[in-house]
Amino acid sequence: MKKTFLTILLLSSPAITLAAIQSCSEQLADISAKSEMARNSGNSAEVSRLEIARNKVQTYCSDGRQARQATHNVSKKELKVKKAELGLQQAQQELAEAKEEGRLDRISQKTHKVEEKKLKLESAKIDLKEAQDDAERLN
């Protein structure tokens, strides 16, 4: 059960981080579309909130800043991948040691740990690819 939950969590994490870094024009277009939907549904509080968001984007957003943020995000994701790779290597080494000892309970435990680390690495690689795509699009 724990493994199933962890698998679902790791595989859904890219969906959670789907909030890509957008250019200023993309942000304004998104706010405009949401504003129109809020107006059509008569949600004046949402319209007001979105107008405040539009003003903040117009005041503070710059494409250069967004590009720098995307580049920084790529660096963070690269470190996350390296950390996941090291974690996988360590888990594989622990599994090899358990196999040398011949203890089936430890082998099973370490095998599960290796599988979890592989999933974590795949998730980190997906996050990195998305960050690289964002940075490429914004540069």
C-alpha cells in the first residue's frame, strides 16, 4: 500500500508542477480569459481579483526576469536530478550488500528502495525536461 501511494505521488508530481513559467504576454492572456469567464458567470469578486493580478503583471513582469527565473529553475532541477541519481546509486549499493549477506528480508526491502529511487529519478528528469522547455521558450 505504501509503495502504491508513493508511486502515485511521484508520478503525479509533474502534474503538480505543471505551473510553467509564462511570459508576461501569456500571463496577461491567461488573466484576460479568466476575467471574461468570471464576467460571464457574474463573479464580480473574481473579476476584481483578476484586475489586481493584471495590474501587478503589467507593473512588475518583464520577459528578461521570466527568462532568468526559468534558467534558475533549470539549475535547481538539474541539482534535483543529480541528487536522485546519487540516491539511486546508494540504494543499489545497499541492495548489492544485502545480496552478499544473503538475507532475503533485507534484499526485498532494498529492492523496494531501489524501485522507489528509480521512480524519484524519473520524476526529477521529467521536471527537468519541463523546466528546460520553459527556459528554451522564454529565451
